[in-house]
Amino acid sequence: MEKAKWTLPQVVFLALLAFLFGAVFMGAGVLYALLEAALTPFGFSPFANEILFGLWVMAAPVAGMLIPKMGSAVLGEVFAALAEMLYGSYFGASVLISGFIQGMGTEVGFMATGYRRYDTLPLFYGAIGTTVFSFIYEFFKYGYATYGFWMVMALFVVRFASVCFFGIFLTKQIVTLFHKAQGLSVSH
């Protein structure tokens, strides 16, 4: 079980990722406010969250791919949410609950492959898990039940597309660049 133990460099790297993604999440909060304001006159303000949702979940797949350990996706997302909160996010401490749910969704992707694969497949499974888990949570948190069926489906589809773009495509680009910078070969 030595492989399951965390090393000090991995812990420090996870903390660095959390610090960086906390800043990304803060930036996403600003983008969210601007996009929501732009969409409100057209009656599409709920889509602001869904369009940008993938930005808020990137810490989990990046941490899971770069630190291939059980729990790294959850820890990466929760610690990034903590960093966002400490930076002064106007979402407050609720980001910790969201971070845990989002991280668990991504962790399911790695779990589904037995923590043996670190490529597109667990990222895709993680995108499904993150979308489903977070959407169920926010369905109740934001009162999506007040919307019609097609509106709820549209919100879900846009969220899934955003999570796929940021959590699969952009994550793979980040991981590839990181490995190239480290001089490692990358297989996807």
C-alpha cells in the first residue's frame, strides 16, 4: 500500500494547485457576475452559471491527473474552494460544500477505472459524475424545480458541455503542457 501514501512534494503540489485554482475560481466569479448581468435582460440569467460551471470544477480533474492518488480529485477541488473562500469569494463558505460535491463527481471517474487509467476515459466519467452530482445539489439549492422541464434539460446540457470542455479538453491541455515542461512523454 506504499503507492497509496502521499509524499511531501505531492502535498505541496496539491496546495499549490489549490492556491492557483482558487484564484481561477475568483476570476470565474467575476465572469459569472458579468455574464449574468448580460443575460438577464433576455431572461437567460440562469445560464450564466451553467456556461461557466466547468471553470469551477477544473481543480478536481487537474489534481486527479497530475497527482494520481485516490482522493486527489476531491482534495484538489475542496482545497481550491477553500482558497477561493479565503480570497474573499462572495459565494462564502458554501463553496466548500460545492467543492466537495464537484470533487466527488470527478473522483467517481477515476474510481470507475480502478485508479489505473489517467486519460480521457476517467475524465469523461468524471464529467458525467460532476454534472449529475452538482446538478442534483443545485436543483434544490437554486430551486430549478420552478422551471419547466425543457428549461431544466437545457441547463443540464449546457452544464455538461461546460464541464466537458473545461474538465476534459482544457484539463488534457494543461496536463500535456505540464508533462512537456517536465520532459515526460504524454499518452492520451
